[in-house]
Amino acid sequence: MNQNNFLVKLDEDGFPPPELVVRTQRFFIDLHSHLYEVKGYVIEGQINFNMRGIKHTYISGDIFHLLPNQFHSESIGNMGLKYLVSRKLPNVDEPVIVREFDT
């Protein structure tokens, strides 16, 4: 999927306009979750997510999707990362589901 298609899909799925994030150096964020849903589009570089012990790697042109309360860790390599990301808060009328995680 290209960047324009990603932007159209975000709008269709009710996500707000994305923000541009640039990470210029290696980083790691340990196991955590978010209260919101996340969709991202990798412009340059690579991002890795570890979910339930399975590593998922996304490179330029890839889209990643995290559900609310989905536990994960994330990292990028030495080449840095440039990506678009949008976050959608859950509907307040829907129950909040907390997903358990395996270590």
C-alpha cells in the first residue's frame, strides 16, 4: 500500500489525520499497551514489534496495526525510522477489553 492509500484508509476507518514521527537513533520500549487503537505507515527504516513472543517487522511501505490494550514491545535499528501514525480512542459506549499477554 502506498502513503496516499494509507491516508484514505485511515479516513474510511474513522482515524484522525496522522502525525509524522522521526526517530534518528536506535531505541527500545519494553512491554506496554495503549488505551487507543494505532495504525502506522512506515516511510523509511524499520520498526519491530514483539507481541506474545512473536516478532513482527515492518519496513518501508508496510502498515502496522495495534488494537487497544494489546501488549507489545517495540524497537528500531541503527538506521532510524520515519513513519506516519494515527491513534483512535475507543468508543466510550463500548466496554474496554484488557488482553492478557504471554511472557
